[in-house]
Amino acid sequence: MKQRDTKLPFDIDRVMELIASAVEPYPKAALFELAERGHTTAFEQLVACIISIRTLDETTLPVASGLFAHARTPEAVAGMDEEEIDRLIDPCTYHRQKAGTIREIARQVVEVHGGALPCDRDLLLGLRGVGPKCANLTLGIACGVPVISVDIHVHRITNRWGYVSATTPERTLAALEKVLPERYHVEINRILVPFGKHICTGQAPKCSVCPVLSYCAQVGVGRHR
């Protein structure tokens, strides 16, 4: 008998409800936490997302907060030396490259867009160092645009559920855009990041305490806890 045959019919509304409750005790995903702390502009969210690339949330949050304590507007960041930005974001991965990227984006926002980063996906993707994940997170959190951001957690978990079947985050994004209700387009990243870090982990997921085990097909799951 296939794993799915022993499960309840997949109910995305119920799954999202259960996971949202389960992750309440855990730290929020860094960009959502920054938004709650008042860093809600498109520029701040984009800069924080660039800092977060290949960097743990536990590092991203204090690093982004430290940078914003010194400069949080495009004008202020553009006025800094690249070396100063590098010093402030030093704990994150690829900090030297990111410092140059952040300063160049700030300069473009000031010189081309009058100091306000537009909520335009094509424009964001045209900026140096900005990919679909950061563009979509910025649009979703700062601009209220219902777009899906797929990181490693969203990719792994939605495929593990059997909700989609895709081999890369890019293909997972395309698949989710076809099936995920719009009301969850931003929410799915907010709740699946802590869920993926603390319960539905990459290696040996904690299936014994998973609130949605009865819905999950456990695709690709071998050893679990």
C-alpha cells in the first residue's frame, strides 16, 4: 500500500492552521521578525534578504538590525563606504560581495527612483544580486503583494507532503502557483521556515510530533524521529 493511501485527503486549510499553531513557540523567520520590529519598507526587506542568503536566521536578524541601527534608508546606506557596510555585516556569509551589492542597490534607488524602492517584481529582479526568493519576500512582506517565496524549507516540505512534485525550488514555485490558494502565498514562507527548522527538518524529521502527519505523504522520508 502506498504511503498516501493510509493518509487523510490533503486539506491545505487544515494543514496551514495546524502548522501555524505548532510554530508559535519558535522564533519567527528573520524577515517577518524584522517587519514586526518596524523594518517594513521594501528597501529594508530587500537588504535583509540579501544578508540572509546562505546565512542562518540567527545571524541574519542581529546583522540586519545592526546595519539598520546605523542606516536604514537608501540615502543613508548609499552615503556609507562599502568597507563600513562590510564591517557591519561581517558575520554573514559572503559579506564582502553583499556589502557591494547593498551599496549599489542603495545608490540606484536614490539616483534612479528618488529614494524609494518601487514594488515592482521585474525591477527588483533586475537589481544586482536579487533572485526570485528575495524579490518575492520583499513584495509579500513590504508591499502586500500575494506572491510565493520558495526557500529550501518551502521546497522540501511541500514536496514531502506530496502537495507538489518538483525537483528544484524554481519548479516548486511554479507548481505552488497553480495549486496554493492566494491567501497563503505570503503565509506559507512565514510558517514553513520555523516548521522546517524545528519539526520538519531536512534530516530525520520529527514525524512523531508533527501536527500534520496524518495528511503528509512523507515523500522521500527514510529515518525519522
